[in-house]
Amino acid sequence: MADEKKVEVPAKFEKLVGEVEKMSIVELAELVKVLENKFGVSAAAPVAAAAVAAGPVEEKTSFNVELKEVGAQKIEVIKVVRDVTAKGLKESKDLVDAAAGGTAQLVKEGVKKEEADEIAKKFTTAGAKVEIK
């Protein structure tokens, strides 16, 4: 191999490396299997270790609540919007009207899962459909 890198082999491993260099691909594959079984290791371990080192996925802690559909009880939904957002009557009505027009509206953002679930429950009770993102 002309483009082979020059690797400095310590004197204590020269004989072993020389023997390995003489082996065919089939013999090397067999040797790897023997070493894996003998020592209870896997040649794929460095790849698995790299995957573990990437770390766990962070759990989402901040949620947004979007009003998707108003339903038949528009006045009740407006009341819930006012309660949840502390907006005035006009702003709440405008938000509900926009949602009724088919455009999802952000009602509350950056809330914890429990609060988002509670808000969603209020809207569902009023006949609206929301999505927690």
C-alpha cells in the first residue's frame, strides 16, 4: 500500500504486528472474533461509546398553547382567553375571531406542562380545540 501511513510500532509489539500484517482479511476477521469472545469485548465498542457520549435528549420544559378551533360556544371560549391571558374583551374577541377564521392563535407561551394541560382542559370544556407545542 503506497499511501499507507507510517506508524511507529514499539519494540515490544514488532513481532505481533509483523504476524498480523502477514494475515489475510479472512484470518483477521477470525482473529477479531476470537479476541471478542476471549475477552468479552466488541470491536464496535468505540462506536457505541461515541453514541452514549452524545448524551440524553433534553426533556422539553416550556410549552406553547395554540387555539386551533373555536367550536360552537364562542362566548365561552372568549371568557377562557380572557381568564388565561388577562387580555381585555376586545383583544380576546379578536384572538378568538382569528382562530375561528382558520388561523391558529398563540394563547400562552413558555408555560410548564402542567399549566399547559390545565389551559387545554379549560378550552376543551368550552368546546374549543387547542394544541400544546
